[in-house]
Amino acid sequence: MLFIFNSNKMFFLFILFFSTLISISSNSWFGCWIGLEINLLSFIPLISNSNNMLSSEASLKYFLIQSIASINFLFSILLKMIFLKNFDFNNIISIMINSSLLMKMGSVPFHFWFPNIMEGMSWFNNFILMTWQKITPMILLSYYFNKNFIIIIIMLNSIIGAIGGLNQTSLRKLMTFSSINNLSWMLMSIMISENLWIFYLFIYTFIISMMCFFFHMLNLFYINQLFFFNMNYILKIFFFMNFLSLGGLPPFIGFFPKWIVINFLLMNNYFFLTFILIMMSLILLFFYIRITYSSFMFNYMKLKWMNFFFKNNFLYLINFLSFFSLMGMIISTLIFM
């Protein structure tokens, strides 16, 4: 098994899943708010761990931030009901609703809680926070977004996500800023089409799940640990493919949804926005390639005697999927040509 849970955690995961369904299937803003609250209260027990002070601190911080965002969201929808026929307040109310949902998903400029909370959690909880916890706020955002405001947020997410990851030594913080950068692409894709957003989220979840599983298996938390361990080079190559795919390097599968978004932006004359997104992705690729290159080239004589032998067949399956993602991108490129 990927991660082992007791029955209590399985119950909270079940509630977490259904809270998202409650929010996205609700026909009123109040119903959406209730789903968000259930989601918050079901995720807190998954984070908290009485044996780990960092987890307890992370759960408290997460509760406070999400509560503030929920209060802002509830206040905004009440204002919307009061000023329903007053169009002068529509822009302000839409920005307030958008801001509370952006805070929920850890978007810039409300992202300062995100790296600290990620640092205090296990890889499985990080995986949930980077993927599943973004679904509800993003779908609610697609119902009522302020286009100009969201375009500014997309550019800020792209810039902060790329620059923030440059000087990080912690893998969890690196993945956090990578998630913030990918959030800009997801916001752009959900403005284009919900089908494109689902496709992007699926590819992103696929890559992140493989990386989080690998980090969990080897108990890796810092970049220098990637340089130390001595393992099968084939496994290592397949694993670092995920880094390059996450950065959006062609011909890996992570480039495919970005390619579709870029095509749409260019067809609609968003040249400056396209330029920002591509340049920031290049910065991401710079430090991903730097990590990959260093991991293969650094040679520690004192670790020559130490080798890792894996008996977990699931790890080989994950690495096969990494290779398959490369082949899938090449095939899809040939089809679209």
C-alpha cells in the first residue's frame, strides 16, 4: 500500500471526498459554504498528530487561515444577496468572493501560510493539499470570477511561484512554490474551459502523486538528500523525468496541457500574459534541471558502499508510468501534427 491509515483517517478521507461533492453540486452559495466548512473540519484531523509538534502547529495555522477565508466568503455572499440589484457593487463583491476563494487554495497574494503549513505535514497530506484541496475553490471561482482581477492574479502566481523556489533547500517548500506556479496555469485553463482544467488537474495530480510517493518511500525532505542516496540509475532517471515533466519541458506529458493553454492565449492575442507564463516556466525548469544534473554528477566516495534495494513492485510501476508519460506525449504530438 502507498500509505497506511487507521479506520479514523479513512473516515475523514471519506468525509473530505464528499464535502467536495457537496460544494460543487450545491445550487446556492450557502450550500457551497457549508461544503467548504465540512472540508475544513475533515482535513484538520488528517494533519494533526499529537506526536509531532510541527503537525499540530500546521493544523492550527490551517484552521485559522481557512476560517478567515470562510468568514470572508460568507460575508461576501451575504453582501451579494443584499446588493443583488445594485450593479455598482458587483465588481467589488466579485473581487471579495474571488479573494476568499484564492485564500482557500493558497494563491498569491494570500499564499504566505502555504509554505509554512506544507513544511509541517507528511507527504501524503502535502499531496492532498496540492491537489484535492484546490478542486472546490477553483470550481466555485469558475462560477463567478472577475476576469481582469484573475488575470493579474495569474501573472503574480506565475512570478512568485518561479522566483520563490529559486533559493529553497526544502523539497516541501520547493513543491509548494511549484504548486503556486502551476496554479497560474490551472486558473488560466479554468477560465478557458472546465474540460481543459480537468485535464490539466489530472496530469498535474498524476505527476505529483508519483513524486510524493517516491519522497515518502525514501524519506526525503531536503534537496541535498537527493545528492546523497546511491540507487539504480534507471530508477533515478525515471524519477527525475517527473521533475522535468512538472516544469513543462517538452516532450514530457506535463508540457501537453500547457501547450493547449499557450495555443489558446496566442489565438486570443494575450501575448504579454503568454510571455510571462513561459518565462516563469523557464525559471522553474532552471532549478529542476540544476537539481537533476547535480544528483547525477555529484560523487560522494564515502557513500560508495551504500546502496538502496527496492522490493516494492509498486515503485517499479510508478517509474514505468513516468516512462509511459514520455511516450504518451510523443504519440500525442504526432497525432496533433
